[in-house]
Amino acid sequence: MHQSILTYKGSRYLWWSSIICTGAIIAYAIDEPMMPPNGGTWLGYTLGGIGAALILWLMWFGIRKRSYRSRMGTVQGWLSAHVYLGLALITTVTLHTGFQFGWNIHSFAYVLMILVIVSGMVGVFCYLHYPSVMTDNSGESSKDSLIKQIQDIDRQALSIASEINPEIHDKVITSIRRNKIGGNALQILFARNRTRSIEGLPTAKELSSNQGKFDPDGTANTMMFMASNIAKGGFDKGAAIRRLSDLLIGQKGQLMKQLRRDLQLKAFMDLWLYLHVPLSFALLAALIAHVVSVFFYW
């Protein structure tokens, strides 16, 4: 049975995180330093040490998840701890600062830590939510399966178009060549097609009942061209054209929509990682600078 990382072993690491945060809050509440609370008191050093240790341990997760022969717990357990102990940093490090912030390397490290945690929270949402959305979107079909189905429809469409006339055949070829999936990062993330979309045009049933109004000169779009001629009775092979329209507008259009959505969701799942990892290393560098400046230049 699948177990969520948030409820792993009875939410064991949620309890660990709660204990750390509660202990830090109680210590901060009862501490009476001779100076305003800050990272330079005994409690500040203690909470700072705990925070630094947690950050180093959290960074180690990237190594652990690639150590397939490791016996140091399961990757799922490490990920669960990664989530909850990462959230515990908000309390421990904030209390470590004594709420003393300024334009310096110390506050910069704190801001980086918050950004890393926020990006991690986005990652948890993607990890828990998107797989089910992808399953609902594509069902049992994988990306390769969707592409194969689209290619099969293209072959059927070309076969039908060749039986109608050369002009329709050429326009179907042009439509297939222009109707591409993918593109740059923005096109994938926002599911934008490189060519004019055929989605939303009338279905074959609507075409056969003459319900649409079409531009007779709309030859730039294969479907609009065929729809116009069907409406005018311009071809004597209406059944074949309606079948062709159903293939390209109905079946292929739906598959293309599913494939674009699938790629979009995967791009979102990758994007947070491309932010989370570099921010984590930036935090590590800022943490080192913070510690060095405190012990050698403060």
C-alpha cells in the first residue's frame, strides 16, 4: 500500500519537528539575556548550531537518494524527514536571529533559507498532487503511447486525404508538419502550440448539419478549409471529409490536448527542482559566509 511522505510511520518526523520547535520556543521564552535577543547569546549560538546542523543534514538528502545500496533508512523516510525538519528551520533559525534583521550577510542567509523552504513546499505540492492529475489527464496512456496514437491518426488522415484529392492531401501534410508539440520552456509551461490551434472548431457532426459559418478563403487552416467546402458542398466525398475532420479535430485534437497537458505538468515538476537545488547551494555558501564572519570578524 502506498504511504504518503506526510504520514510516513505515523507522521514520525512531524513529531520530531514539533519537539524541536516547541523546545526552541520554550527556551526562547524563558531566556533572559543581558542584551536584546540575538544570535550572539548562548541561546542564539545553540539555536544557530541546531539550524546549521539541520541545513547540512538536509543537503545530504541529495546524496542519500542516489545511494541505492545505502542501509541508512528508506528514501521515503528521508524525504519525509526532509520535509518536516526543513519546516522546523523556520522556527529555530528565526528565534536564533532574535528577530534582529538588517542589510547584511546574516539576513541574506535567512532570506535564502526562506526561499529554499518555500520552493520545497512547492515541490511537496507537485510531488503529491500532480501524479494523480497526470493519471486523470492521460489515463493509462504514457507520453510515448499518446505520441504513437497521434502518429497513427496522422497516417489514417493521410490515407483518407489521398482518396479525396491532391489539394486536401497537401493541406493535411502541411497541418501535420506544423502541428508540433513542445517548444521552449514558456511554450511547454503554458501549453502553447507553435501553430494555429484547431481545437474548438465544430465537430464532424456539426459540420454535417451545416451549423457552422466558415470562411471560404480560410485555406491557411486545413480544418477551416475543409469545413468551408463541406458547408458549400464543394466536394463529392463528404463522408470521407467528415471522417477526416473527425480524426483531426476530434480524436487528434483531444490527444494533442492531453499530451500538451502531460508535458506541462512534468515541466512544472522539473521547474521547482531547478529552483530548489541552486537556491540550496546558495544557502550553503551564505551559511558558510555567515559562520566565518561571526567567528572571525564579528
